[in-house]
Amino acid sequence: MKKNIIVTGGAQGIGKTMVVSLLKNGYAVTVFEIDEEAINELKEEIPEETVSMFCVDVSDENSVKDAISSSAEIHGNIYGLINNAAVAANKPLTDLSLEEWNRVMGTNLTGAFLCSKHVVPFMKDGRIINMASTRALQSEADTEAYSASKGGIMALTHALATSLGPQIKVNSISPGWIDVSAVRKKATARQCLLSKEDHSQHPAGRVGKASDIANMVLFLLQPENDFITGQNFVVDGGMTTKMIYV
């Protein structure tokens, strides 16, 4: 029986790249995605018998609970949960509405809480991986909602690791600048023209790719890495270690 991994926000961007990578590495995959158009396009690319897909609003508890139960029934198990679904509302603080703030928190933070809460009864020895962000550690202007939600993800991660161990290991990944402009549904996909300066400002020498994050996910899912829990892994080409003076 293949180990089943749930990926939220799995039909576009980093999530989609994770799904493809997991399938190539022998996992069964369940995709939770709120964008029906993106789901339909993913179904055209990946046969449904290979991956199960559900239209899920991760901020809605009943929707989450039903989809997790269905995933376990289809695949016979749930080994991993990757809380990847996220939205942003980047605008000046005085223009940010409470509704927009709550939507970001509901998807990014409450969604991770709900999925974790309802997946636990189906996990005997499993992995939860939360997608945080370097925005939890440093900010650009007008990112209060997104940054706060990702800071919450980091705190939720070590709290879950303490509560759910030793059976379930919980870690987070904080991506930096990851170019996913071409890994979106057709209506929004584009080819981002990255400059020499875009790449050279990274100590690693390039802007990140979604596969960089997918590779870290594969590492954390490996059974032999079971001594790692409660940690946040920054995958940003070294940018958060770089001191910048103007």
C-alpha cells in the first residue's frame, strides 16, 4: 500500500510541484484545492486513478473533516499532511479590511489547524509539514496579514510537535523567493523574466524553484529522518542571512 500524502493548495504553484514530485517518488497523493478551474486542469494532466482531488475550503471545518475522511477511505491510510494552502492581501494597513485579514488568517493559519486536527485520528506514525515563509522572519511593507499568519504557522508547528510526538513529527518550511509564475492555472500562468540582479542577490546565485521546496518535503517525509521535529527549515538561497546596507 502506498503512503498517502494530503497536499492542501495542491493544484497550483509550489503545491502542484509537490504533488508531481510525490507521485514520482511512489507516494499516493490527495489534493485539497479551492480553485475548481485549477483542479480541472490538474485532472487533465494527471489521471484521477493516480491522485484523488477534492474541492476544499480549508477554513471550513466540515469541508476539511469530510475530505480527510474520504482520503483515508480511498487510500487506506494517511501518512502525511502538507499544509500548503495560502492566500495574501498585501495592501497598506489602513486599507486592509477586517474581512480581508480574517480571510488570510482563515486560510493560512486556521486551515492548517483544522487539517491537522482532523488528520490526527487517521495517523499512527506520520508527518505534518506546514508551509511557513521567510515573511515570518522579515517583512516588506504592507504584508501584515500574510506575515502574521506565517508567524503563527511557525508557532503552531512547534506546539503541534510537542503535543503529537513521538508518533507524529511536525516541521515547517519557510520558502524565500520561489518563482512559480509558470506553475499556475492557464488563466494566470506567465513566464517571469528574471534579471541577472534577481539571481545574483541570492548567496546561492539564483532565485528559487518550486522543486527546491518539494525536495525538502521529500527529505522530511523519509522515515529515517524521524529525529527531526518542531523545526523550521528556511529554504531561501541564503537571503535571510545576508546583511544589506544602503
